[in-house]
Amino acid sequence: YSDALRLICALERKCNMEIKITLGDITKVPADAIVNAANPTLLGGGGVDGAIHAAAGPELLAECRTLGGCDTGDAKITKAYRLPAQYVIHTPGPVWRDGDDCEEELLADCYKSCLKLAAEHGCRHVTFPSISTGLFRFPLSKAAPIAVRTIKEFCKNKDIFDCIEFVCFDEKTKKAYETALED
């Protein structure tokens, strides 16, 4: 009886992860890890990448210089420095090229790579921006469902995270992720 009860409790814990969708500035949201929608050099850029580098301070750029860049769909982790987190997980998302260049698979790989690193480093609360939907022009209507589905599949039947949070910079993005979460 006690083994069955332990199994039921374990299964209940595995289902307690919360997926939150908020509107705001990802550089101000406390979390164990903040995901950076980076470019392959990891040396800063525009959009979320530039904001994270600016908020973290010059130490982040100095550490990123030691990493040798990162392939699209992969991820690398650094300290967070002045950000309200322990880590920054950098992932270069795919540039949208009309869907003919494995963009959807590469975007899913970004989320999987980030989640894997977060789990390896004991992160329980991870914040994500909308990867590739800004400067890289990935259609938001395609990106949001890929993100939500990939996170749900990765975390299914596992007690890894307490909260995965999408921090959206505008109402349109927030609505797209809310719709994807409802489906």
C-alpha cells in the first residue's frame, strides 16, 4: 500500500508545474534562469538579447566571449550577474526563411536545449522570451504553439520545474502564447 501511495504522490508532483504567461520586461522578472534569445555569436545584439546584456552588465559579455558562440537550436549557460536570476541560458533561434530551412524543428530544439541545461543546473523557475519572433521574423502564430508544445512534451511525467514563464513584451505576443496554452 505505501509503495502505491508513494507512486500516486510522485505522479501528482509531476503534474504541478505551472506554465505562466506574463506581460513585462524579462530582465526584471526573478527566476532561477532567464533565457536569452541570442544571436550565434552570443555577444549581444538587438531586442531581448541587447536588453539582457545591458541589464546584466559587462561581465556577461566578458563571459560570453569565452564560449565560442553557439549553433542555432543549441544553448549555452552563463552567470546572470546583475539580473534577478542565477543563470542566463543563451539560445540562438532560427531566422525565418519561409519555413523551408527546418525553422520549426530548430525552434523546438532551442526550447529543448534550454530546458535540458536548466534541469542540469537545478533551475526550478525558468523565464523565456518569445524566441525568434522579433528580429528573426519567425511568425508568432507558429512560434507560440511550438514553444508551448515543446515545453509540455519535455516536462511530461517529470518533476523538473516548478514554473516555466513566458515573459511577453507586448499584448499581441502574450495573447498568442495564451491561445497556444489553451489549445
